Amino acid sequence: MLSQISPEELRALCLDFPVAACLVDRNRRFLAANREYARLIGFSGARLVGRRALDVCGPEIDARMQRDFEVFDAGGQVPNHELDFAGKVHLVAARAIRPATGDHVVALCVALTDITEQKRLECRLAAANAQLSDANRRLSEAARTDALTGLWNRHALEELLPQEIGRSRRAGVPLSVLMVDVDRFKEYNDRYGHLAGDEALRAVAHAMRGALRHPGDLAARYGGEEFVIVLPGTDSDGAIVVATNVRAAIRTAAIPHAGSAVGIVTASIGVASVANIPRTAEVALIRTRLIDGADQALYAVKATTRDGIWLHPTGIGDGPG
């Protein structure tokens, strides 16, 4: 029991306690310090007594002790906090010392626990978690990215398009979809080979990406030589402008194609647009109508001249909000 420990043994126990601890008076002068604290400061315990914290520990720690006294005087508690000191990180706990009678604070007991190794491990763990998160993000992006063109793949499109439909429905803004098809691409592959065909698709994807102007616009490879472009907040007139820019950008790429009437790779584009999605409309239904509408408009181009743009004639999903 504690009562069986002599005062000398208790004092020796406090002096040898493995946590650095000290007592300071209201003038922030040291009243006592154990061996661990003295070792940390670089003084013997006897030499510390009577010295000012300002002189031994510096103005930052002296000011902190002054604030701690003020908090205790006001009836508050000082939360434990971390402190960089003497090249290490410590967890600091400060407690008020009051006499047996009376509530006034006469001294401050401060204990410092070395948590340097713990902080190093935390930093390593945080770095490892950051690397893992980055790897997971890159894996997720890779799973949603078309390996050939670098655009979103069809899987990503099936995730992103419903999200954009939902946003457009909530915000009451238009939404448009372009279906882009490279003209006579089978003939291109037959004439130049599949490796050249892959290069042509990369060039087409690059041209399309460069023709998009709004950060929210997204382009995806739908399959083979077909691409889909989603234009949030864009009405049919704006979609025609974008389609015109995309068609021109593909032509400007000037990819040679002897099987084309104009000697270069061209594209046909079908456009479907919705000006107002009813609040009660199902997202899946609007998605189907947009994709089918753009596909029908594309078919109309392919069935006539190719290398052109066609707008689906009906107001897909239009109706009262």
C-alpha cells in the first residue's frame, strides 16, 4: 500500500519516474523537476530549481505556461497537446496544483511523454495510406478509361451519364448527347491495317477532346469506332455548335483515308437534346431516349451523305417540371 512507502522512497520514485515532469510557480520558476525532465532540459534537477522557464525553455513555452495558469484561474482545463522540443515530439499534460484549503492555483505540474517514435509511425502510416489511396484511385480510373484512346470507356459512361441526367433534372438545365461514328472505318482497317486503325482512333479521340470547351463535357469510347459525348447544360443549338467543332477538328487532323470521298478520315454525328427533364421522369428512361435518339440521328447521317450532323427531331423528355 502507498502508506507503507516512506517519504524518501516516494521522492526517489518520483525522481526516477520515466516521464519527464516538473513543478513551476506562478512566476514560471521551477520548484522541482525529476531526473527525466532534467535530462531533457540539459540541467541537473538541483540546478533547475529557481530558474525561470523563460531562460531555460524559451519564450514560447514560458508564454504557454502563462496561458495555462490563466485557464486554470478561470476554472477551465488545459487539454493535452503536442510539443516539438529538443528535437523530439512530446505529449504535454498540464495540471493545476491547489492547496488543501482554497481554490487558488499555486503551481503548475507539467508532464512530457516522448511520442516521437509514435509520430514517426503515424507519418509512415499516413504516407502508406496516401499511396494506397492514390493507387486505388489510379486503378479505379484505369478500370473506367479506354486503354486505346484514353477517353472514358463505356462502363464509365454508364455510370456518369445517369449522374448528369440527375443533375440536369434537379437544376432544370438542358442536356445533350452526341453520337460520333468514324466514317468507312472498316474500309480504313482493311486498307491500312489494324495498327494504323488504332492510331487513327487515337487521333480522332484527341481531336474530339480538343474540341470540347466546358470542364463538365465528357467524351467516351462507346465501342469500336463509335464515341459518345455528353454535354451538361447545353441545349440543342449549343450541341450543334459542339458537333460542328468536333467534325471540323477531326477533318483538321487530316488523317489520310483513300477510301473516303474527301481523302481523309471524317465522322458522322447524331445529336439528341433535352431542354427540360420532368421531375418525375425516370433517369434510366431519359438515358435510353438520349442514347437511342442520338443513335437514330447518327443513322440518318450514315444513310445519306456521311460526314455530317443530324439533330434528332423530337424533344426527348420535354415536359412540365
